[in-house]
Amino acid sequence: MEVLILFTCRDSALIAAPLAQSCTRAGISWGAFFTNDGVEALQDAAVAGAMAGASRAVACQESWNRYLPETACPVELGSQTDNSAMLADARRIVSL
């Protein structure tokens, strides 16, 4: 994967959604990992829609259960182990 976008806070959506959409338009392989209150960014329609272009999109299950326990997750639920694997696979990392 060329770019991994880390959503670490709810405000990540402001920058990350346009970045993800740009990567998709440019044909760049990218992925996303959501952690802490960054999982709340998935409630943003632009972010949720952009995930269709990701090679992989994972939300930390612990964070999801903490911040959005009554909501179905629109991406794969995983752990910090998934985050580590995605970091190892990425050529570039954007942490927001």
C-alpha cells in the first residue's frame, strides 16, 4: 500500500476525507485505520463513502466499542495488531 491514513481523532475527517478521495482519483493504493475517537470520523458521510476506494479500512474494535457501541461499523473491525501490520505494509503514513 502506498499511503496509510491514521484517523486518531474525530476531526481527522476534515483533512482525511479529501486526501482519501484524491488518492482514489489518482489511482494510489491507500488504506485507513481508525483509533481512539477517530472512529467517530466514520459517521461523516464523506469519510464513509471514501472508504470504498481503500485497499483496506479497519477500525479498532476497542475504540469502536467505547465511542460508538450501539452503531454498526461500516468498515472491518480489528485491533492494534492490524494497525501494526498496515503500518509495516505502507510506504507513507499520514497520521491525523
